Amino acid sequence: MIKKTIFFVIIIMIIAAGNVFAQNTREMEIRDLQPGIFVSENLRAGQEIWYRVTSAEVGRLIVETTGSTDTYLEAYKVIRGSERVIIKEDDDGGEDTNARISIITEAGTAYLFKLRGYNASIAGAFRIIALLEPLPRITPLRIGAVFSGSIASGDDYWFSVTATQNGILTVETAGNTDTFLEVYDANFNFLEEDDDSGASLNAKIERHVTTGETYYFCLRGFGASVHGPYRLTARIR
């Protein structure tokens, strides 16, 4: 009798576990985002929503939210069919407390984006959109040179830097504009980002480099509404 009771308890536990697994699978349902089309959603406290964007060609993919809900985004690259590798995350890169992620895509590659509130208690309405654009125009930035420009609200500016010697490469902005920098390798793989490591609100990135290596730097204001003049320099020591 004891053996039968144990057997039935085990069966019940297996069924219950199966129900939990099915529920988790439903909660992690992946929704396809069509580029250029806003999708309106309501986020529950503690909820995670997954989106998929497939890029047919090399280009720049931007995924961002709008609205008053404090959102958080993580970007993943899908490899070997189903394996996910995180490549980037963002909190307030968009307007106000909205999340915004910009990545360079590979042709025929799927990217997943996990959206949640900044903390588990946040809930509310939001809209999300994916934008696929051609590769940006890239301005060469010479070692020792100073580039002066002006950031327009919501725009990105791309620069290439080729190391002329071994050492530590420093790329940083100067001025009163709150800048944000990202750096990519020669294949446009994201490496790191920075907000305020420079003077005041300026961005600054340092990397060990080897002669002949090329890196790409993406410059924008910290927040979609930030605009103003800046100076950008690159040096190696």
C-alpha cells in the first residue's frame, strides 16, 4: 500500500511539473516585430516580454520603446538554431525612461529582445518599434586630430579609428553636451559603451590596441532629446 501511495505521489508531482513547464513556455512566447510598425503593449509587474527581429542584410537595427513606463531592454543574437547570446542591454537610452538599443546586424540573422520594467514592481502601457536602416556613414577620425560637430536630437554619428601603434587608445568627447559612446570591432561586434567617464558629462573609452587594428565608435547624446556641440579626439599612448 505504501509503494502504491508513493507511486501516485510521484505521478502527481510529474504532472504538476509538466504544467509549470507549459506555463513558463507560454510566458516566454516570442513575438515577431515587423520593422517600422509600432506595437502597443501593457506590461504587468514582474513580466518579461520577448520579441524577435530577423535581419535579411547587414545594417543597423534600432529597437526602442515610447511612453511613460520605465522600460529595460536586453538584446540577444541567436546562434546555432536556438542558442541565445546576450550582446547588449539598455535602461534609459531612449526618451525619458524609455529603453533603446542600436546594433549592427548580420545578414540572415535573428535577434531577440527581452523587455521588462526597470524593476519588478513596474507596470504600465508602452509602445515598441524596430527600425532597420542601411549601414551609417562613417567618418575617419585620425589619431591626434580633433573633430568638431553638433549632435541633433536622436541622431547617431559613426567614426572609424585605425591604430597607428601599439598602446592604449583613448577616444573621448569634450564640451557641455551629455554624450554617449559605443565601440565596435572591425566586424561591427559590440565591445563596450560609456556615458560619463570623461570630464563632466563627457564619454570616454580606452582600449589596448595593436598597430593596424580598426575600431568603430558610435556617438550620440545620452537620451533621445539631448543635443548640442561636441569635440571628439583620439590618441594613443
